Amino acid sequence: MNTSPQDGSSRPTVVLVHGAFAESASWDGVIEILNDAGYKTIAAANPLRSLSGDAESVAGVLDSVEGPVVLVGHSYGGSVISNAALGRENVRAMVFVAAFAPEEGECIGELSGLYPGSTLGDTLKTVPLPDGTTDLYIRQEEYHGQFAADVRAERAASMAATQRPLRDVALNEGSGSPVWRDVPSWFVIPGLDKNVPPEAQRFMTGRAGAREILEIEGASHAVGVSHPDEVADVILAATAHVERLAQNQPAR
């Protein structure tokens, strides 16, 4: 695909939001490709504390961007972008990568159990917090097989050691009204996702009316790490759509 930007006035900024058990460096391979194509990228730090609070944090990043935005979320980051983009007219396209796209009132705990296939619960380690809530980690010895089975063992071990925990509040907090109702969306579905069952992702993709769906056979939940070229190509399709609209050309 490798779509090239045309002019600065129509060129969107790509804002990438990581999910649980990951951190911003999980986008490194995708960022390199997007930067080489001439796009400005921002890998937003997702606090992973509560859905509403996380969405407010990302919304602040969106408000700091001049010009159009293509907003990308991985995993729980899909729930965050669905809420963060509310009222942000500069968000012109959304890309969901192995991600949740919740309806109003839905939480990720509910959606992950909607269809069989998630083995995440059996791999989690809990760490109590002083306020009575709990941080959730994937046990390091389980991380490679659960989260990143198609990533090199050395890289998976580093990802396991640097993973950011998800607070249980974020797991169970219901979504607000989703922006994907009004903003065009693209989806990447990894065929061997053990965190978010592919069938659940297909369900969410269908009701969102996605413009493009890419399923990657054999890919793990860490699909942006293991398949950065394919993920970047889907993001570039979204940037091309935004550029055509800005130049008053027919959308494809």
C-alpha cells in the first residue's frame, strides 16, 4: 500500500495509543515506517488507571495537535480512543489494532468473554494497591505464549519486563458513547489473539461498519510488534482517506 502524503495542509498526524501489558515502545516498528513515509507520529502514554481518566489523558494529547488526526488504538487502547475522541473534530479516522471497540456501557472485561478463546485470566498476577484496587500484570513466564507468541523470545522477554499494568478499575468501567459511530474506522485482527478473541473482534468490527478489515493469520495479540508493515499499511490507508477528504477528492 505504502501511500505517500501529498501536502502539509492535508497531512494528518498519527496518534498511537498502547493497551494494557504494553507501553509506547510497542509501536516502534510501526512508527519507523510511518515516519519514513513522512508522517508525524505521537505515541501517547496511556495511564491504564481508569477508562474515563485514560481517555481524558489522551484527549489532552489530541487537543495539542494542529490539523487532522488519525487515531490508533491497540487492545484496551481501542476503548480509550473510542472515548478520547468525543468532541474532537480533528479526529478524522480511527484504526483499531487487536482492539476493543465498545458500545456505550460495555467494559473490556465483558467484551473479552463474549466469545470463547481468551486465556488471559489464567496468566494474570495481581498486585494490591493502597487504595484497595488492584494492578494486573501478565506473569513474565507466561507473557511470550499469551501475548506475543510470534515475537522473538528475546524481544518478548523485554516486553514482559517493561509491561505496564492495568488497574482493575479500567477492566470493569463501562464505555461512554463511542466515537466510532461517526468517524470512519479500520481494523486489524490477529488470527491467534489469546487476549481478545478474534470472533469478538469480528463482532465489534461488524457493528462499527469498518471501511477495511485486515485479518493476519497466525498473528498474536502483539501484532504491531510482529507485523509492523501490515499494521502500518492499514494506518496509511486511513491517512490517505483523510488526505483525499481534505483535498475534496472522492473517498475510496
